[in-house]
Amino acid sequence: MLNCESRRRFLKLAGLAASLPLLSSRLVFAQDGATARDVLVVVFQRGGLDGLNAVVPAGDAAYYDRRGRVAIAEADVLALSGQTRFGLHPALAPLLPAYAAGELALVHASGAPTQSRSHFSSQNLMERAVFDGSGDASGWLNRHLVARGPAADFQGIGFGTAVPRSLSGAAPVLGINAFDDFALHTDTARADELSETLRLLHPGNSGLDAVAQTAFSAMSELRGADPEQFLPANGADYPSTPFGRRLLQIAQLIKAGVGLEVATVDIGGWDHHADELSQLQPLLAEFAQAVAAFRADLGAAINGVTLVSMSEFGRRVVPNASGGTDHGTANCLFVLGGGVVGGTVYADWPGLGEADLAEGDLAITTDYRVVLGELLRKRRGETALQQVFPGYGDPRELGLFRMS
């Protein structure tokens, strides 16, 4: 137990330090013996990506009839091998090599049964993946980590300014905005002194103590691994944006071998209620450049990585008077990795005719949990899908992944 002098000494030292890194409020201790499986990277496109203008159903005549001035000109749509209905927005050109190599798949007319057009509500429900009205506040990724069992300090990381809902729960996760921030900010001698004092304050007898101990352990391991020594390889050119930098850091942690299993990263700004064509292009270009750089940077290591991107909902089929689109329903998922059966668009296409729409929206024909469930089972070895997705029992799979 610390005496009064020790506590005064701690408070003096603490004034020289930044706050501790973000961690979940509960902890499961790590242990050895983990089975090798894919690193899972989940990208959330916050704001509501317009999937109809990202993966364009140019072969559906109703697309041009209904989209009008926000449609992507047919001459600009990038052709996809083997596809007569779908093509890519021209800004997604950096992803064409991954598609051609069979490492990128697209899942259209997919989404979550949220019954909501609210950003907050839809994001919350999609990241929890609980739609039966239960009060379970944990996220689907955290439940997967719980089912997987205790592992390394770096098993789950939310990159950004906060740990997302999908990673919240009982399993230990870290929140990292940047490697430089994940440290006690003072000179080395005082950092060591402060760390030791904090360890005495948090001996590990409570949940908060355990979180603190994990923080110290993770900071020490990060210093030893020095992930920033791994510079982008194979000509990888990440955009100089928060999203680009965070994907680079995820690649660095994978190369450093710190035991990363699940990482999340956001790219926002997709809520285009006006002037969509001019706003969507640069954002799609940033997304495509960053994901293409991530794939190139990892080289052969992409065979042990799966990246999936999702958004809380799509956009209305018919544009509004401001040249934008309002909140819709179905969308498309991007799935990339060496274990992906790619080079195709997976779609039970409902059509865009008046009778085909769901209250004016593209209808959801593939629940996004169909994709995530197959991903977890085949690439992450998950055997407790009912625990990860409570109340969801659809056994369908798309054949989207190879067994790891």
C-alpha cells in the first residue's frame, strides 16, 4: 500500500504525463497457445456510403432512370471482369488490381435490419449486431474475442479517438490514436519512475487495476517492438490522412508480430445530402488509395489478413432536390484478403424498379451477418457464432471465403 508521501510523489510525477491510453473497462487476462488465424481489420465508413454510386449497377436500366443527375455516367464506370451488371466508380481504380487478383470481393444489396435511418441508432445497432431489442451493450467483435479466449495485450485495437461500440465489452482492447500518444509523455528516467509508481497504485486487485496493468504491459511491449521501424514496402503509397495513417499503423503492428487479432478504423464523411458527385469522388479515392496501399505494403502477409468495410446504411435510390441522396437502407460491403474468393460481386440483386424497392430504397437481400459469420468461421476459427450474433440463426454462407 502507498503511504501519503508516495501518493504525493505520484501526483507530482503524474503532472508530467499524458493520460493513460484508452482501454476497455473490463479485462480478461492473456495466455499462450493461440491458434494462428487471420488478422481481421474492420473499416467503418461512417455517414452512410452511397453503395449505388460506389459499386454501380450500370447494367440495370432503372439505375439511370431513377438516379438522374447523381448517376455515374456509364462511360466513366470501371468495368469488372465477368460482370455485366456492376462496375466501379472511377475513383476506386486503385482497387482493380486486387479485384483482378481474386483478393477483393464486393457484396451488394447487403445491410443490417435496423429499421432506422438515424446515424447514431443504426451505427449502434450494427456494431452491437443485436436486433432483438435486448439490452446487450457489447459489440460483436468483443464477443468474438471473448469466445476466442484470452490472448495478447494487442489482441483488439480501436484506431482513432475512441474505442468503437463493436469492440466494447468484457475482452481486453486498446484504443490508439497514434503510436506516439501511446506512452507516458516525459523523459525516460521519469517515465520509468512514474510507471513504477502507477504500478504500486494499481496492484491488480480490481478491474481498474487490471486495466492499468494491461496499459503498462502494452506500452512496454510497443516500445520493444518498435513498429514504426517497418516502413511502407512494395511501393505502398498511403494517403496523408488520418485514415491512411491508421491503416499504415495497422500494417506496422502486423509486421511487428505483437499478436494483433482484430483492429478497427473509421473513415467518415459519407453523408452526402447535397452535391454528392463532387463530394463522393475524393472520399472514394482516399478509401481506395489507402486500402490498395495496405494490400501492397503487406505483400504475402495479406494471405493472413482479411479487411471488411461497412457503413450503417446506404442512400435513397432517387436523389433529392439538392443533388444529393438521403438516408436509405441496403448498401455494399468491400471484402479484401488472401483468403477471399474474390474477383466477383456477390449479389442477390433485387432490382431498382418501382415494385422492387423497399419504401424507396434498395432492398436488403443479404444480411451483413451472413458475411461476417462466414468470415469468422472460415478465417478466424469461430465456433460460437450464436454467442457472437445472439438471436441470429441464418446458416447461409456465400462461399466468400476459403478455410484458413
